[in-house]
Amino acid sequence: MARLEGKVAVVTGAGRGIGREIAMLMASEGAKVVVNDLGGNTDGTGTTMIADDVANEIKALGGEAVGNTDSVAEVSGGEGILKTAIDNFGQLDILVNNAGILRDRTIFKMEESDWDAVMAVHLKGHYCCSRPFARYIRENNHTGARIINFSSVSGLYGNFGQANYGAAKAGIAGFSRVLALELAKYACTVNTISPGALTRMTIPLREGRGETVGDSEIEQSGPQHIAPIVAWLATDEAAGISAEIFHTGYGGVSIMQQPAVIKQFKKKDGVWSLDELDKIVPQLLEAKKANEAAAKEAGAPIEV
Ligand SMILES: NC(=O)c1ccc[n+]([C@@H]2O[C@H](COP(=O)([O-])OP(=O)(O)OC[C@H]3O[C@@H](n4cnc5c(N)ncnc54)[C@H](O)[C@@H]3O)[C@@H](O)[C@H]2O)c1
């Protein structure tokens, strides 16, 4: 039996790349899908009608889908996406906030427009699409919904030349943790994906380093490898799993650590002196190093 039968899903940025694979897999698992994409260039400029192409592909395979070209970066766009789901399929159960762009520059060269465009699509885009869905959930007392957000190691670890993107992607992880708390009452889970896949967003970065990306590598490491954990998180089997970050791609599925205190000194009276901190900070750094080494060992891939 298809695992998403009776569910309606919105996948943003589903005209290509990771979003397209998620839309196709969810549809093949029985979900009715709103394929959202304004069909822009990687830097967010331009528009094309690729959302309809993917919706038509799904229909040609016997599934149900509708295209939508609203921008996730606008409040009216997020509302339009929800309306498309309700008008066409009568409900919404799953929101995948996947749409994204890049404007890579070091801080020395980053213009305000580069900062604003990336923040608008990624961080504000998550807000624009999630708020109408959250309100819909509350107004209809709709339980068991799913929100799946897209972060990146760029924000979770840091990546040179991506201060705008990294800040937005780290913000999305924080946004997801708060939403998970606020929507728990409605048994709506909110999880975050940190993907790694060869798409038009990442292939040029590899090629820029002088590497060639062939078909066999795309088969091994393409966006199709991201879709399964996203679709699984939308199933009934994933009920109760919330506020987690799953890193996936290149054949791996992993769960990531969340920020947590790993060692602490507490002063009984008074304020820390700088001389005391001379002694304590190196011990904190040592504890962090040991924690990282243990996490690295525990996180080594297990072949299955
Ligand atoms: N590919 C990776 O390795 C990787 C790594 C980390 C994070 N991500 C994240 O995964 C998501 C998907 O990335 P991808 O690699 O498939 O990229 P992609 O460029 O192939 O697809 C992104 C899609 O989002 C659409 N989009 C952009 N702005 C939009 C807007 N305002 N409204 C609606 N649609 C819009 C684009 O038209 C595009 O089709 C992004 O959020 C990206 O930041 C990808």
C-alpha cells in the first residue's frame, strides 16, 4: 500500500533538483502534490514554467499534481501556495520548504541585494509558507501534519563565501526547533534536512574546483538520494519524531547533534575574573575537542 495515500503535499522549489525528486516520490506514494516553483536561475533572477512540467510528469505516471508559480519569498506567495492546495485537493497535510537560491560572495564583496535576496527566499520563505499552514492547522484543528525544512552544512558547520546563505540556513534550523514546540499541540512534526546532492546548485561549485561531474556520479550522488528520508518523515510511521536534523546524501542517512552544553563550571559567589577564565576556557575547549572526537567516531558510516 502506498505510504502517503490520502495526503496532500506542497513541495516548494519542486521544478527541478531535490524538490522535483521529493514531489515525484511523494506522488508515487499516493500523495496529491502541489508542485511549486517560479522557475528562476540559481541566483534567483528570472522565471519559467517548470512547475507545470513536473506536475504533468506526475499526472502522466498516474499521479495527481498541480503546478504553482508563486514566490515563497512573499507573504502573498505563501498564502497562494496553501490556497492552491485547498482549491485543488481540499486540504493540506505536508509542507516541504525546499526552494532555494545562491548568491555566494565573501563578506568583502557581499552587496545588500545579495544578502536580502538569499534571506528572502530561504529564511523568510520558510516563514511565508509555514505561517498560513500553521494557521490552517490551528483553525481546522488538523492533527498529524508534517513540516520538513531545508537547512545546510553551510549554516550548521560554516562554509567560506556563504555568509548570507549560511546565516539563513542556520536560522532555518532555529526556526524549525521553535515551530516544533509551537505545533506539538496539533501533533504536527517539524524536522530539518541537511542535504548533500549534485544539482545545478552544487555541480558548478565542483566544476569550479576543476572536477568533472559525470552521469555515474550523478546516479550515485544525485537529488534522488535526498527524497526517501523526506518522504519517510511525512509518513504515519514518523509520528512523534520532531525537532530533529537529518543529514542525507551521497548514500548516507544520519542524525545530527543539536547545540547542547557539554561542560560547565559554576562560580558559587561573585563574577568570573579574567585570571580564572585563563584557566577555565582551555578546559572547556579540551572538553569540546573530546566531544567532537567521540561524535566523529560514533558518526562513522555503517554500511547496510
Ligand atoms: N544540492 C545540495 O547539495 C544542497 C546542499 C545544502 C542545501 N541544499 C538546499 O536544498 C534545497 C534544494 O536545492 P537544489 O540543490 O535542489 O537546488 P535547485 O537550484 O536545483 O532547486 C531549487 C529550486 O528552487 C526554486 N526557487 C528559487 N527561488 C524560489 C522562489 N522564490 N519561489 C519558488 N521557488 C523558488 C528554483 O527555481 C529551483 O527550481 C535548497 O533549499 C538548497 O539550499 C542543497
